[in-house]
Amino acid sequence: EAQVTQNPRYLITVTGKKLTVTCSQNMNHEYMSWYRQDPGLGLRQIYYSMNVEVTDKGDVPEGYKVSRKEKRNFPLILESPSPNQTSLYFCASSSRLDGGYEQYFGPGTRLTVT
Amino acid sequence: AQSVTQLDSHVSVSEGTPVLLRCNYSSSYSPSLFWYVQHPNKGLQLLLKYTSAATLVKGINGFEAEFKKSETSFHLTKPSAHMSDAAEYFCVVSGNFGNEKLTFGTGTRLTIIP
């Protein structure tokens, strides 16, 4: 089954404790992105990747890091989480073959930073 | 630069009546436009997309949208609402190619009254 998976689905952590949210897709997609969703703000792009070893900042990259060492994986790293990073996070992937027009979203990771 | 404005944060309609969710966009390029739906506690699913072909776009579940360049609008409609349509809907704009940075609207919550 074609899918984007994220882990963990739910995470409660404390300020300053480094964490990683994993994202993996099994569709051989070139493009991958991370978004955060906050009430009243819609989804905002954090980082995106056009291919392996190619990443770029989105609208709200501060406080986040990403890497793309393998095509299927695109982890999101919070080196020192803060309460304002409490949010719902989505990973998405899309294919260069159709111009990347359809984004396939993971199920989301709900992060709470206390 | 690009932006999207969803004109209503909340829309309520009775089951069996028409649905209209309004979206205006701004883009320096010929945009690609999308509508995504998010059911409660679920990820996002593509409803339909406009990629410079036919201006009237048909999507899944009986939804359609019309691209009007002169009005910079991409409103989502459905002739007859169903209880299962209750969800949050996002209008999304991208650049020339769908893989470029996506900009999401703030969302419209659709409530269906039995």
C-alpha cells in the first residue's frame, strides 16, 4: 500500500530535550516536505526537499533541522524544543513524474512541549 | 510571492443543500491551485487540482471548482451536501509546478446540519 508514515504519532516532551520525528514514504517520490498545523493558521511549510541531499527552508524553519540521506526518509529534528513548537506536524511527499501536483500526507504527529 | 485567502472560517449548510466554499488567491505566476480536505483526526486528502488545463475542475465525492483568473478565485462547490462532507477544507496555491512551495489557506470548517 502506498503510504507516508510518521513516528511517533503522539509525543509529549520537555523544553530543551532533543527529539526526532521520522517520516518515510514507499512511493519512490523525489519531493518531501514538513508542515506544521496550528489553529487558525492552516498549514505552514517548515522545510522541503527536492531530492536526496537537497533541502531548502519553507516559511517557518526556525528551530528545526532536516536531512535527506535516503530517498524514502525525511526526518524532522528539533534540537532544543520550546513550547511554541507545540503543534500538529505533517510530512508529505510527491512525485516529479506528475510535476509534484499531488501531495501525499502522513497521518500527523501531535507534539506537546512543556 | 503568493497567497491564498479563504473567505469563511466556518460554513454551515443543511444536508441536501448546495455547498460553496470561497477561495481567492494571489500569485506572481500562473498558479496551480488545489483543494484538500481534512476529516477529524485524519491527514489531508486531495479533493481536486487545477493545473492550467480546463477551468472547471471536477474532484472526488461530487465536488468541483472553477478557476476564474479575472476574479482570482477558485471556489469549491457541491450541489448537495452529505453528512460525510463535514470536515475542514483547505485551498492551496503553488507556483508553476506543483512541487514548489505550497501556500495553504487558513481553512474553512464545514458543518452539515441534519
